[in-house]
Amino acid sequence: MNNTIEAILTFWFGELDEHGYAAEERNKLWFQGGAATDAAIRTQFGAVHKQAQQGELDYWAGQPRGRLALIIVLDQFSRNIFRG
């Protein structure tokens, strides 16, 4: 599995419980965010977002975890990267 895909999923979901659910604390990241979250995403995943936006990571869509990572990068991370 691609390390970048795993880094994205781990950043977004954190540790999953025995049922595969993210901890309640992830709601803060998802719904409250803030300048620190935006900066962290911009720093850690800004280059990945650019690659995805240019279609360089389209091959990720061929596997479920890769497709999910692409959705997070292009939909969720873009909100943080370009906020403000």
C-alpha cells in the first residue's frame, strides 16, 4: 500500500476502533478545524493536493483506500488548503 495514501487516511481518521470507526474526537478536526489545522494540512499535503489536482494520482482510484484518500485530498483538504 502506498505510504502517502496511508498517511492521508491516518491523518484524517486517526486510530480506528475495533469496529472500524474513527474516535469522536475527530469531529473537532472535521467540523471545527482552524488555522492550525489548515496550516498542518497545507504543509503536509499541499504538494499531494497539487499532484491530485493535476491528475497525477488518478491511478489511486483503482483501489478502495486510494479512492478514499483521493476524495479526502480533493474535497476535504482543498477546503483547508484554500480557506481564507
